[in-house]
Amino acid sequence: MKLSRYFSNHARAYDAEMDDLVSDSEGKNVLEKRLKEKRSQLDFLVVMMDDSPEMLAAAFHQGFRFPSAKAMDLLVALEPEEFPDWDKLARTITLTPWAQAMADRVLREPTGEQFMVVAACLEYLYTRADDRGAAVEDENEDEEDHDLDPEEQEARDREDAGAAWMEEQGFDPKPPKG
């Protein structure tokens, strides 16, 4: 699967947001509690959907269904200006009833349709991750890394080095999704 630059960047932010929601400082799983809190803050989070879409998108976690993985793979390769209208994605993306109620509120916003595409794609990538924080990429991933600007490559290198150091210090590596 090939990711657009937009989703390559935002998938990492979404993964980090989900990681923050999963456990508390004692390592206890508090995902359901935190998702409930986040969903109750919908009106506040809507204000952030353009600048930090991962903050609101996380409230939709487990609310999307993806009947066509092939269509989603094509969608995550697009930049925002190329997104189809939300209502044209009915066969590609469906919502649970509780998520549909939230979507109805979001869709009243001027950029609501674009946000719903973003949220669905971020959740799709999160559910397809081969391990937490590493979205499934196509086979040419190493070649694509050469196309990164130096700052982005440096940030990736620092992140990898930090994760390796944490593992050397005895911390468990990020667990695969279950």
C-alpha cells in the first residue's frame, strides 16, 4: 500500500494519540474510559479537526467498517485536495450507529466531509498497522525514504534510535495490535 505524504505524516500522529489513550501512567488499559471521555467532548474537538485531525479522529476509533480494503488502499494514496465527497464513499466506508451520530454533527461543519475521509483513513491505517506506530507500507518503503527531506529523515532516525534505546534499557517494545 502506498501512502500519500499527508497520510504518512498524520498516521504517525494518530498512532501516537491512540497510544496515549490506551494506557495510564501505571500501564493499565484505560482505552474505553478515555474514548468515552473524548466522545463526550465532540463539540470542543470539532474546533481542532483542521489543525489536529488526529485529536478528533480518535473519538471515532472502532466506529468505522471497511468492506473494501482495496478501495481504502487507493484512498490513503490521495492528498486532501483529491478526496472524493464523503457521500460517495458509502460502499467503501460504513459507520456504526454511535459513530454515525457523531459524523452527523461533524458533517455540519464546512470541512466536515474532508475530515470524515481523513478520520476513516487514519482509523483504517491504524487497524492495518503491522505493529504499533508502523503503518503498513508498500515494498518500496526503503526507496521512498530516500525521497524524504533531511529534517523528516532525521526525525525518523531519532525516533528509531529512541525506541531502540528504550528497548535496551529494559522497556518492552511497542506491542502489536490485537
